[in-house]
Amino acid sequence: MGEGMKDAINKRDSASATNTNREESSEAAGESVEYYTLEEIRVHNMSGDTWLVIHDKVYNITRFLEEHPGGEEVLLEQAGTDATESFEDVGHSTDAREMLQQYYIGELHMDDRKNMKPKEVFAANSGSSGGTWTTWLIPAIATAIIGILLRYYVFDHKSS
């Protein structure tokens, strides 16, 4: 009985090691990611075939349309497009973000991705150099001109 137990333990440990090796090798090899262009995604915009892009990830949400708490119309409006802004504007919960992962089918092709860093740099530069002085200078000049014209008009009519 002692020998039988040792054999059973050895077989179990061996099977466990084999499963662990299989998991490590699949992680090491990595699953190949499917890339989709915006042109490919745009055709998936109907209730029977609905894809969305959120944060450069492509999701096939066809099965989720009827379950969506906001109704399927909201999703169909964004179908076949990059819905990142709409998704973030609504303020989805952590649970909704986790649920989204089950519909993941691939990534947006690198050529179609929006590069966010230049937009952020541009916004920071435009706000610090040009936007601040024009927000007060233009109205101040307009007010001064109107004031001068009003004074001139009022004093001109009083002297007559």
C-alpha cells in the first residue's frame, strides 16, 4: 500500500508539472493578436453583427445588445466605430469594464490608432501661450472701443 501511494503521488505531481509546463509554454508563446482596420470594423454595424472599438481594442458585442442596460439603440449608434469617447462619457463601472473583456476579439490596427500624446501636448501648449491673453484682451479692447464711441456720441450730441 505504501508503494501504491508513492506511485499515485508521483503520477499526480507529474501531471501537475505537465499542466504547469503547458500553461507556461502557452504564455511564453503568447496568443496571436488579431488586428483589424477601421474599414473592416465599419462593416460590422448592424444588430446581427455589431463591433465596437474602445481604447484601441475591438469587441464583438452582438450577443450583448439585448442585455445592455441602456438599450441596444445606444450601442447600434456607435456600431462599427471607435466608441471610446462615448464609453468614457457615460462613466461605466468596473464591472462593465470587466464584462467587456468577454467580447474582445482583437486590436485596432496600428495605422488606425489615434495618437493621444501630440493632442495632449498641443492642448497644453495652446492653453499656456495663446489662449489666456486672448480671452481677456479681445473683450477688453472691444469694451474700450465701445466706451470711446459711446462717449463721443453722447458728448457730440450734448454740444449741439
